[in-house]
Amino acid sequence: MQIQRNDLIGGACAALALGLVAWLSLDSWAITRCEEFLASATIDPTATYTPEEDACIRRYGTRPTGEN
């Protein structure tokens, strides 16, 4: 069996599709964690937060107003 050009193109498309799904899943997970943090935490400007929490506070700044 020989690998032809169409096989390589199909494999590349499948790999790109899997990568896109993984990236979107991670991004969605990060957004959900951020919303959960904002909903449960009291934001104190003098407090020290993890880098992820700090980025979340800078991005959204306040508690979420409702469901997505």
C-alpha cells in the first residue's frame, strides 16, 4: 500500500480538526473557570491572586451578570 497525496491531505485535515476542537475546549474551560471564580470570590484590590485569577479579573473585572 502506498500513501498518496490525498491520504496526506486527509490526515492533515483530520489533525487540524482535532487541534481546533482541543483549542476550543480548553478556551471554553478557561472561560467557565473564570466565571466560577468571579461568582464565588470577593474581589479585593489589595489581595494577591494566581496569574489565572488575575487575568480573569483584568478581562472581566466584575461578576458575571447571567448565564451565557
